Amino acid sequence: MRRLSGRELRRLTQRMGLNLKEMEGVEEVIIRLAEKEIVIKSPSVSIVEIKGGGRIYQITGVEEERSRVEETLEEVEISEEDIQLIVAQTGASPEEARRALIEAGGDLAKAIMLLSSR
């Protein structure tokens, strides 16, 4: 089977009512799932525009997975007072208290219950 040149491919896609273009300046693409994120570093993103307004995105690059706990860790602000309160209430280490607070989304009561049930 003969491979199409870039020019031939553009003509063919135009005849089919498609417009193919490269998206410039993309640094990363993040796909969020329930339990994890897929991060594509230095991606190449192509967009195929279809008559009628639809778009198809084609992404190629190096994949990296992150758990949603890491994302939560970045979002939740934990104060030293909260950690010390949980340590005093549960006898857990400061690191265990911090992890429980992150897991509980910053909710003190939920973090204490998590540590007490373990």
C-alpha cells in the first residue's frame, strides 16, 4: 500500500469535509479518571475538525500516571494545629495524621475517625 504525502493527505481530508491541523504550544495533557490521572508530557496534539462542528483530538506523547491521592495532596492545605490536634486525639504520628487529613480532604472529624478505626 502506497503512503500518502502530507499534501495528498490534506487534499483527501478536505474532500471528505475534514480539516486537519496541529495544535501549537501544548505542554501537557491530563486525562482524569476516578482513581488516577494520565498525564501526557510534551504531547503532539492534532485536531480533526468535522463538518457540522465536531472535533477529534489525536494525542501522542510520553504517558505518566498519578493517583488521585497525589492530586488531593496538592489541593488540601493542612495546618500544623490540625496535625497536632489529631496526634493528641489519636496517638498517631504526625505523618499518619497528615495522611489521614489528606485522605479525609481536610475534615478533622473524618481524619480522627479514620485513624481510630485502624
